[in-house]
Amino acid sequence: MKPASFEYHRVFTADEAVTLLAELDDEAKVLAGGQSLAPMMNFRLARPSALVDINPVGELDYVRRDGDVLKIGALTRHRTIELLDDPSIIDGYGVLPSAARHIGHFPIRTRGTVGGSIAHSDPSAEWCLLALLLDAQIVTLGPQGRRETAARDWFTGFLTTSIEPGEIVVETAFPRPRARAALTEYAQRKGDFAICSAAVAYDDADGVMSDPAIVLGGVASEPFRSSELDEIASGLPAEPSSFTRIARAAADLIDPPSDLHGDSAYRKDLAQTMIERAFAEAADGPVSAR
């Protein structure tokens, strides 16, 4: 199928995009990488009255380190993050390039954007899991100026966020590095959407986990994080028996949907496996120098 008819607009600054969105109706959409929006339009699951193409907005394509804070512009491509290897930038954030390798196929990674993924808010998307895992701040620009929203308040349901009318995502800011972190996922074929995924992070205090975080994808209408589960993990030794205990506790907390890829029980089992693998990978990985 082909998309329904729409107006096409191209902008060159973030302010220009916001101004134009204010002039268009509520059905207008922002076009970044287009890896999610374009297929939805082709199947007519999305019928925007207009597209505002922000690809020429070079000011939104960056990766910057400001002390401990890592800032990623909305138009930064997945492939850019995948190739990051400068220790001054990724120390404590090594999970980001590692996770980027899981995203789709090579053409998708070269076109898709971090901001587009955060805005689309797929509950299985790697950037959405990582934003929640690492307590990111989502920065938007709208008619009232810039606004920051904590990731825990950003995701409000399936493919829905707390973005306000007329706003665009301009940055995702990760506030502090983590000593150990990893993301694992399972898909039927390499490059497919993950049926289930898990991301974990913790600080290592002489072999004991402190300030742990566990996020699951594909088990709810949005990325799943439970303070109860984080508390269970806190203070446990970083060893396989602890990882198994945490994984079993997670399975008891979730109520995954059933679909053509598997029923709820299958996803519970996958969630356990993914959490154990993620913790094992984090424990075996290098410790951040920060």
C-alpha cells in the first residue's frame, strides 16, 4: 500500500519546526529517521495531514559529555552510537553502543534516530529501555520553550508519551554513568523486534550490588520497571544465584500479553532468561573508571 496524501514541509532549525507545527493542525507529524512512521503510513495505520521533515536540522545531531552527563541529540543516528569508542565520552555508558548493535538491520541503524525512537515509544525499543534504566531526562522544545521530563514520567502507554502538543524531542540526557550495565534481547530472527528484552545496571561495591535497576521490554504496554524488583536486587552479591533470584521475582511481578509470538507463560520464561543473561553480561564486562 501507499500512504494517504499529505503536505510535506522541510525545516532547518528546531525553532522553525516548532513554529510550523503551531501553524499546522494536530494531525501533522515530525519526520526524523522515518523507520517507524513511514511503514505505518504505508499501511495507513498513520494518516498525518502533513509531515515536518527535521532531517536538515544539524543542531540536533550530536553526542556530548558534560561532566558525568551524556547528552544525545534527537537526530543522532543509531549507527553513530554503535560506533562510539572514545573513552572520554562512553566511560560508564558502554551499554549504549553495545545495545545499539541490537537495533534492526544495518540500513535501519544508519537512518533511524535516537529521538525518533524515544518519541515513538515502542515498549520493545532499546532506547526506551535504556532511557528508563539510566533515569534519562527527555528534553523537548515547544511553544513554551524547553522542557525536561524524567523517563519514568515520559512513557504513558503503548506508543504514547507525555509529550505536549506542538513539542518535538530535541535531546535525551543520561545523568550519570553506571559501573556495570547490559542489555540482552531475544528475537526470532536477527534484526526483528525483540519478543522480550532485559536491561540491567548496578554499581559494584566489593562484589555487592548497589543502586540496581532492572527494565524489561515486550512484557507490558510500555517498558517495565518496578521499584520492588530494584529493592530485591539491592544488596545482593553479584553472583549467578542472585541473578536467578531476581529473574524469578521479576517473572512473578509481570503479566505479559499473549500474541502470535507466544503466550504469557512463554514471555515470563523469556524474561527470566533475559534478566539472568543481562546480569551475567554486566558482571563479566569492564568496570567503569568513574
